[in-house]
Amino acid sequence: MFVVVQKRPTPRAVDVWESARFRSIFLASNFFCSQTESTPAHTPLTQTVRALRPGNERKNIKVTNTNHTKPKRRKWLYPVVYLLFVVISFLPVYAEKPYAPQDTQDVILNLLMVSLDPYKQFGPVFHIATLLIVALIVVFGNKMGRILAAYMGLDYLAIAFAQTMGMTEKYGFVIQTGSLITSVLLGIAWIVVAVRGTLEPSYENVPSLRYLLLPLALLAFWSPYNSEVQPCFNPMLLITSPDYGLTFCLTTPVFLFLLVLFYPKVDAFAYRITAFNGLLYGLFNMTHFFNPQLRWMGILHLPLLIISLCALLLPRVSVRARSVA
């Protein structure tokens, strides 16, 4: 029979985060880590229990907590998914009238010039809905997670059937196959997030440097250009522009900016595939800089490229900052 007479934790080493070296690393990584995720947990304590056996024989028994083991990570998952989206992006564009492969870019441009015409009146709906959700997050916090995720999912489905198909004068009816499939998959992914409730939006403890992306998100939300694809800074476009909410390239930067603010309390899978596709299509649209008439459109795609890249790097740098800590 054992009788426990003493139980105490063994002494631990001095915490690494008390050193000056750690404090300098913490300040440098302010953009990537919120205060809560950057604070490392204490090293698990090893308990020593002294037991008394009959015959005055004493023995020390060590009990070690083994609950800190981490699940194995599937390192192959994201490379495979990213490769799949790359393949999808290169699917041929369908056109009613035949075209040469080297004219693919012209087919897409002709489609984008007419695809939103039937839906321009819905522009204010997406602007006002987004502003309302952003404001309600201030009041209700993470209770708005399901609503935000559902809104993002439905918006991507709307983009799939508004932006990616239309009747052109030069090529007849056109479907941008890759963008259609990508938008549908993103829409389904965020609707699943809404069902599972794996998005917890909150503006608390957001590192201030992340707000540096706000001007880029605002530029995408505004979409200030006219029919000749030249700058047009009409304030009314902040509410009426049909490009935000109905085009992938000018809607995704705003969604990703909000997700960067809420990270790490986001759905990892939906977050990463959204950021990757944003980076992919942002790179594709850098070709606008080679056409003098479309350079402003290239500038308007910089928010997509930059915010998507920051969103993709954020998880990796955050993990590295915690490991250094």
C-alpha cells in the first residue's frame, strides 16, 4: 500500500521569453503574431511523488505529462491542392467561335468587357453588405463568423456565374472555365466553413502593422476606373462600383485583408486556398503592365498580389516566430 506524503514540481529553467534576445525577436515579429499567439506556453512540469512503502522503504516516482504531443501534419496536402488549382487555371477558355491559342488573352478581355453589364445594378448591394458585416463584427465579435463565411461563400458563387461567362461580339458566348471552377470551389469551401463555424472574427489584439494593408484593400473596394480603363476617383464608386463583389480580382483582396486581421482564428484550409488563388491570378494580371492602355488595371491588381502574398506568408512566419520563442 502506497501513502503519498509529498508532491511538488521539480524546478524549471528560466523562461526563454525573459531574455533580452527574445524581446527583440518579439517586437520584430509584431506583424505576424498577435499577442496571444506569440506567448509560448511554460515547459511542462515533471512531478515527483515520494511514496512510503511498508518497512520504511522510500522510492521516488516520476510522472511526466505526455499530453503535449502534436498530431502529425500532412505536408503533402497543400502542395497537391495548389498544383490542382494551377492545373485548373490553365484549362482552355470555351468560346462559341473558334480562336487560336495565342488569342486566349484577347478572348478573356472581350469577356470581361461585357460579362458584368447585366449585373451592374447589384454593385451597391455588395458594398453595403460588406460594410454592414464589418461594423457588426465590432459589436458581436466572433458571433459573426458564420455570417461572414456564408457571405464570402455566396459572393464567390455569384462571381462564378457573373464574371466568368457572357456573350461577346467577337467570339460569341464565352466561358472562362478555370475561373468558373475556382470560384465555385472557393464558394463551397467558405460555405462549409460557415456550417462548421471555424471562423472567429475579432478586432481585438490585432498587431497594428497588419493595418498597413488597409489602403490596398480600400483601393480594391473602390475600384476607381472608367470605361476607358483610366483612373476615375469618383467617390460614388465606393458604393456603386460593380467590380467589388462581382469580380474575383477586386473582391478577394478585401476578404483576405479581413482574414489577415482575424488570423489565426480562421479556417486554415479555406484561408490558404483563397490566398493561393489570389496570388496566382494576381501574377497573371501583371501582364497588364505590358499594355500601355491597361496599366491602370495592372495597378488595380496590385492589392490582390500583395495582400495574397502576405496572407500566404503569415502562417509560416508566425510558426517560425513561435519556434524561435
